[in-house]
Amino acid sequence: MAIPKYHELMLPLLKFFADNQEHHIRDAIDAMAKQASLTAEERDAFMQSGQRLFDNRVHWARLYLKKAGLIDNTRRAYLKITDRGVKALSQNPSVIDQEFLLTFPEFKAFVEGESNAEVKPSTTPTIDVTVTPDELLDAGYKNINYALAQNLLERLKSCSPSFFEKIVLDVLFAMGYGGADRERLRNTGGTGDGGIDGTIFEDKLGLDVIYVQAKRWENTVGRPDLQKVAGALQGQRAKKGIFVTTSQFSSEAKSYADSVDTRIVLIDGTRLTELMIENGVAVSIYNTYILKRIDSDYFEETE
């Protein structure tokens, strides 16, 4: 069963409070998850921000019900249905949605903004009933990163093979390979390289070495290509290898990499751009947005 959208949770959430007792928001979340028959994987699905997706949707459903005056806080993290909420349920609504909530002046004012604003919208703003604002932000973040990754991949495919090999080593160094010493990562590509484009010495004496193959290709990397790399690694008596490409690997190539004694990690173009973005290689921060939330501890009054 798919994770319910936040607007689909508003009516069940209001019904949860129908016993006219106060309940902790965590108990409400657990009850909604049980009612929705969520799997463990669905329950632990996370957003880019680190929040659990389902929890976030319940919190937004709670917020909108509260803004409409259907539930209210009795104390920190505890909520209870209001007289208005009881009356709303007595109407036996089939759904609680944007149209339903907009019948309450407090919710309409919340949607439109401050009542004393100088510029009022000509029409009531609509609420996207499929996603929460946090999910919109999440989706925007992912879309921006996707476009960035595509641009990065285009640039990688247009650079020279030698420069691409350098980029690959820069990414691996940014990920922590070689420790803090960039000299442990060496570009060995070129004529007579024996099929190896780079080496990473994981210790100062070079007792543990990772061999790197970096190929700026357009075509899919197949099993024969992996066999050549495996042969080159065996020639070096290597135990560890990394094959990085701007294209992708065939299923046969992946199966072959899993079958050989030498451990060969495969990184395709998509994964490479992800690693570049995650580790700040060839990208820079151009803007920062800070999101804030209520600090509930601040409002704890002491006698």
C-alpha cells in the first residue's frame, strides 16, 4: 500500500481524536501508520531533509486541522479535538480537503496570509493536496541536483581522457581514499600503463593498493571490457579495483565483476556525478536557504 498523502490523513487523524481525549502526536502518528498498514520500509522512508516521510505528512495534516480550529494543543505535543472538530465529524464528511477547510475563516486567513497585508490576492491561493511544502522543497532540491548532474555528465564526456582520469582521482580523494595525503593517489594513465589509469596507496608504505580504471566512454561497458580490466588487475596481483566510466555497465559486465576473485567496484556516469556533487568536486555552493522551526524547549516555563 502506498504511503497516504497528507490530505488523505486529515479525516482519519481527526477521527483519531474523536474520543475527546488528549493524545500525544507520536501516538497519533503510530495509529495512522497502523491504519494505513504501512510496511517497515514505508515507515522508514526518509526525505532529503532527514525527516521520515510519513511522519512529516501527519504533522502537516495536524497543522492544517489545527489552523482550521478542528483540533488544538492542550500542552506540549498533546492535542485534543475541539467543539468545532466534533461538529465537523457529526456531519459525517467523506473527506476533509482544501474546499472543506476553507469554509473556516481561520484556515482561509492562514492560506491567504496576514489579514492586514496591503496587497491581497485576487483569488484564494490553492493548496497542492498531493504533497506537503516540505515535499515540494525536497522535489525542487532533487530536480536542481538532477539538472546539475546532467550538466556535469556532459562536461565529463567532453573533457580529455587524461583530465577525466584526474577528475576520478580527485573524487576518490574527496571521499577519503588515500587519507589526507593527495600524493598517495597517482595518475598512471598513458602509453604503457598496463591497462591501469591510477593507483591509490591506502597506507604510507603502499602495502595495500587500489587500482583505478577510468574510461570516458559513450558506449555501454560490456563483459569483454571488464575481462580486460580484470586481466590487468591480475597482472598487478591486485586485490582491489575501481572501474569508472561516463557511460553505463551492462548486466553481463556487472555479473562478471561479481564473479571474479579481485574485488572490482563499478561506478557509472550517473553514480560518478552523484559522488561529485556529494563531495564538492567541480561544483560550488551558489545559494543557501535556512529553514527554521519552533524551539519547543524555549517555551518551557519554570516556576
